[in-house]
Amino acid sequence: MSAGHSTYTPKSGLGRWMDARLPLPRLVYDSFVAYPVPRNLNYAYTFGGILTLMLVAQIVTGIVLAMHYAANTEVAFNSVEKIMRDVNSGWLIRYLHSNGASMFFIAVYVHIFRGLYYGSYKAPRELLWILGCIIYLLMMATAFMGYVLPWGQMSFWGATVITGFFTAIPVVGDWIQQLLLGGFAVDNPTLNRFFSLHYLLPFMIAGVVVLHVWALHVTGQTNPTGIEVKQKTDTVAFTPYATVKDAFAMVVFLALFAYFVFYIPNFLGHPDNYIEADALKTPAHIVPEWYFLPFYAILRAITFNIGPIDSKLGGVLAMFGAIAVLFVVPWLDTSKVRSAVYRPWYKLFFWLFVINAIFLGWLGSRPAEGVYVAMAQGATLYYFAFFIVIMPVLGLVETPRRLPNSITEAVLEKKSAGVPATEQAKG
Amino acid sequence: MRKGIFAMKSILNGLAALGLGLAAVTAANAAEYPIKKPVEQDWSFAGPFGTYDKGQLQRGFKVYREVCAACHSMNLVAFRNLEDLGYSEAQVRAIAAEYEVEDGPDDSGDMFMRAAKPSDRFPAPFANPQQAAASNNGAVPPDFSLIAKARAVERGFPTFVFDIFTQYAEAGPDYIHALLTGYEEDSHGHEVPEGTYYNPYFISSASLAMAPPLSEGMVTYDDGAPETVDQYARDVAAFLMWAAEPHLEARKSTGFVVMVFLLLFGGLMYLTKRKIWADVH
């Protein structure tokens, strides 16, 4: 996958035989052993590896669960409970899978924020970034459909509300919704197709991940300085350096994962999902999973009509727009300097954006009434302003700090100044 | 069971009304209840090393079968599961035999009643939800298999953040205990519809259709535990937690091994990482 010169030399006869026919060992060697990575990567850069681990973990636990699960509204809820009660270690596999989804999103949010902080999306990595956005979108679709499968109250009503969004689209909206549902309401056809797609999409994610990693290995990784690799001393070999660092980060992340699975496995879930779906009883409070809450808050923040667009369509457009805007970030950021380390104002607005996103998440869990609506509108405004106003304008008006000439120089300067690792590469 | 044209119609109506606004409207109602938040209790199964108190589970089971089971089913729990409570195989067989379940069809095609076996699940007190509603003032008594995980009063910010570190996962039993001991005569000005009973701990309204189910001395304990409403509520809440999460002990003990392994392994990884990177920095 790497664009550079291959240094692989097969040592055995079998290796040479293989290399002349299907150079798979060469590909692996060039991509994951000899592949040069910037020497100054910090732990924020380990989340790509963690995400790969989580994808594999979700697929493995998911395949085992599918052996015991039955996608039929009459038995789905009880089949999940059978897994929890009677299948050997079923409780473990199921809790791993349900909490694994949350851990997957925690990791992807850190990964995305890291990209925004260090300007990882900037040329020549626009396609790399867009492929990442596609993965994120596929993850959201997969997680949403997975949440419907246990056929609890939140499964059912969440599916009803979210598929209801599509009816806001003029002309084709109703048709799209009926296609998604396989009927006029959430019912057995919905559950069947969601199960089918929930099984399919992770493999599509895996496919896009291959493209994502491919694109990464063509351009090479960014690093906290945002300066491209210029000389050999700027990099270290992927193995053992990045491998061991990623592995350590994975173990720490797994400890967090295990803490949730073994001690508070239902903390991130909703108690109503332990009640079987009932089309006649609306839960008091329909909320999506926590990782969708910021978008849910944006959806509900649009309580007013804008010209011919009524508030319902406006909310749906704002919600989808909040994700769509990510795709064009490479062209919204006008700054010549890549990393926030050298951009004092961008750094400030970035951290405000992070706090704002968490705040939106909390608002998404509150009822859309009273002061919450006004707060959600303010937070939504900042969400969009960050991308559409701050990013383009700041790039033109901000005076960045002096950049070091190379990664090596940045590392050496940091060392001689004795600055702690987190503040590295400040120049 | 819940399918058919009736359900379909009501979903359509619901959907039409729902739009995106209804969720907000109903949420507004939800915010008022419960009037009082449950008080946190001490549970033997709380914390990283928590285990069920078998004596308490047996007492709780006694309360369930003598009081609650008259109205509340427990469809997902089988008699064989009672061995978790410390009963021997023979005792479980004897307990099961006290129940009758429907079986069949037999050779002539008829359904028949027989004594339950350990592999049977607890028979439900009502044949269907309609019958249950008709006998209970229109309210279906919820199934108890998962009730301890299906009820949790919202903790609010910032308590829910602290809950991660304190491993608070007992909202269900706390709620059950609070509800069972929380009935009050004086409704403090809240409207209490005919046939319902004021209870400030009830999660979705000011009053519920269930009359106060427990009274002092109504269940005889043979292990010397106090025969009070508070003790009954505590015991049945613990029993229901077990019914909802029968593998809790296995989960926590496995968790300890996993955490110790990951911390040790993580420590070794860190040292390896430092050694490998020593020549770079």
C-alpha cells in the first residue's frame, strides 16, 4: 500500500516463490513493518488502531450473537433474553457487543476531534478525511439499526421517530420512509430488513476502512507539528515503534471497555429497552443512544419555519447538514498552517467546539422545552458557525506562531527546552 | 399477539401525531415524575465484589410467590434457575411441583394440566394482557422478569457522571424498594383518580393502580429476619434484581480477573514501549 520504495527482501525459498506470484507478505511488510511514521506522534494518534480493533470485536461478537438471535417481532426480545440467561457466556457476548458500540463511538469521536485539531484533513489528505466521514456515516446507520434489534420500547419508538424524519423530505419522503420500514409502520418487515442491513454494513465499513488506510499510506500520517516528513530522522519504522505504542493504547482502551462491560453494563443503555416493544404504549421520553444526542439536539433546535421550509424539514436539514458539513471541512479551512499547536485562536475555538458538542449532547437528553430550546439553538448556531464562519475567516486573519523547520527540529527543541510531552512541538 | 389491524391503525395515528413534536410534549410530562427520588439503599450485590445474599433472595422469592405472583408474571424465569438461590435440585423439583402448567396436546389432541417440572417457567397468573387488565382496574401488572433493569429514575447531572466511578447500577432495586415503602395517605394536593393510590415515588404519575401490596407480618420468615414492610420490600427488590440479572456474580468475578489481567498486561506493554522508544527520544 505504501507509495515509497519497497525494502522487502524475502529470506526463504518459499518467501521468494510467494513474492513472485502473490506479494502479500511484501504488502504487509511495507505497510505495517517498514512503513515510516512521524517520530512525534502522540497518543491521540493511536485511535485509528483502536477503531480497527473495535470493528473486529464488534464483527466477532455480532456473528456469535446472530447465531442465537431471531429477527422476528414475536420472538426477538425473548431471543435476546435467552442469550442473556441461557446461552453459555451469552451475557458476556451481548454486553460486549452493546457496550462495544458505545466504545466504538467514543474512539471515533476522539479520532475525529484529533483530525480537526491537527488539521489532518488538509491537502493532500482530503480524500482520506472524506472516506473517514463515510465510515462515520455507515457507523451511525449500523448502530441505529443494531439498536432496533433487541425489540425493546426504545428500539421500537426510536425507529419510529428516526424513520419519521424522512417524511419531512418533500415529494419522495413518504416513499422513502415506507421503503425503509417495509410497510406503513415499524413492524416485522422493518426488523427483518434492519437485521439484514445491520449484518451487511459492518463489512462495508471494513471495505471503506481498507480504502481509508490505503489513502493514509499514500500520503503518510500527519503529526502534531503539521509539517510534512522531510528527512529520514523525522520518522521511525512502524514496527516496532508504532506497533508497541498502539498496542499499549489498545490495552488501556480495553480496560475502559471492560470496566463498562463488567461493572456498569447498562449505564449507557436505556432502561425502557428492557421492556418489550409495544406499539400501543409510547414511552414518556423517547431518546436515541448517547452518541446521537448532539444531532438530536440540533434536530429539535429548529422550532421555527424558515420561508417555505417548515420547522420539521428545517430540523431534519439541520441534523443532516451537521454531518454533511464535515465532508467539506478540507475546503472550509483556509489556514496555511495545519496544526492547532501553532494557531492560538483556532485552538481556542476548537476547544469551545468540543465543549459545545458535549453540551449539545446533554441538551439532546433534555426535553425540548423552555430554556433548553434556546440553549440548543445557541449551541447549534455555534456548531455551524465553527465550520462555516470561523474556519474560513480565521485562516485568513490569524497570525500563526513560528513553525519549526522540520519534525526533527521540533522534537529537539522540545527536548532542550524540557517542555512536557503534551506541550510538544510548540517551537 | 400485539399485531393486526388494530395495532397498525394506532401506530399510524401515533405516527401522524408524533411528527417530531410529540416526543417533546410527552417528555415535558415525564420531567415531573417521580415526585420524590428513591433513596439509595445498601445492597449486597453492589460494587465490584458484590454477590447476592442467598438468604435474602430466598426471602424475596417467598414474598414474590405469596404476594406479587397473584398479579405479576415472571415469564422468563424457570424453576431450574432457583438453584441460584441455594435450593438443592430436589427442593427445586418440590417447589416446581407446587405449580400447575398447561401441556399438550396429548395423543387425543387435548391440552392438559400437569405439575410443573424444573425446566418449566413460572406460569403467569393471567391468560393474556386483556384478562390481566380486566382484573386490575384496567392496568396490566408488568412482568417481573426484567423489572429491576427496566425501571430507573433519572439521576441528573452531575450525579450520572459520579455514577460511573461509584459503579452505581442499583437504580432498579432502589426504585422498587422506594415504591413499595413509599405509599402515603395524604396526597399533598396531587390529583388521585378513582381506583389509584398516591405514591410520590411512582415513576410515571402521582398515583398507581396497585394498592399498597405489603403489610407488616403478612409473610412469615423462618430465618428470624424482621417481618416488616421495609424488609419485605428490600428482599423482594433483591430477588427481582437476581431475576433480571442472574449472571451478575459471574460477571463481577470474571471482571475482576479481566481487570487484573489488563492492568498487568498494560503495565508490561508500557515498559516494553519505553524500552523500545528509549533510543528515539
